[in-house]
Amino acid sequence: MEIKELQNFAKEENERGRSKTKTSEKESILTTAIKLGEEVGEVSEEVLKHFNYQVKDKSFEKNEISYEIADVIIVASILADSLGIDLEESLKEKMKKIKERYEK
């Protein structure tokens, strides 16, 4: 999949969500940021399961953590769309900065 495909999906989801909830742009951005935190928490829960650190009797499933990571990426993409951020360009710039950090 290309990043552009992800951005288009995020844009469609963002528009669908905004029309369904009838929220303002500000409310939509805030709720998406909160949703992103929730999804990151679910990834953390799956990691705890993987290492048997869960208090409850829950078993780790590889498919589940992959879905949770995908949720983080999708919600982050929706947030980027809401803020008018070009993910492809942002990722290229950030990757370049990271590479430069280790080339020094």
C-alpha cells in the first residue's frame, strides 16, 4: 500500500466521522487526539499480554497486536488529515532527520 492510499482512506473516514457526529472542526480534532491515545493504550495492553504482565488472565494473540498497531496508524492519519498535514512529506522529512542524527 502507498501512503497516498492511507491518506485518502483517512480523509474519507474523517469526513464520514465529522458528518455522522456533527462536531465542529475543533471538537473533531480533540476527540481524534483522545482516540489516538486510547489506541496507543490498547497497543500497550497487547505488549503487556505478550510478556505476561497483564493482571487479568488474558492471552497474547499476534493478530490482535497487529490490528491495534494498524488502528494507531489509521487514527494518526485521520488526525493528520484534520490538521492539514501531508503524511508522506512529514514522514520523508522525519526519516531524513533521523538518518542525519546517526550519520554525525
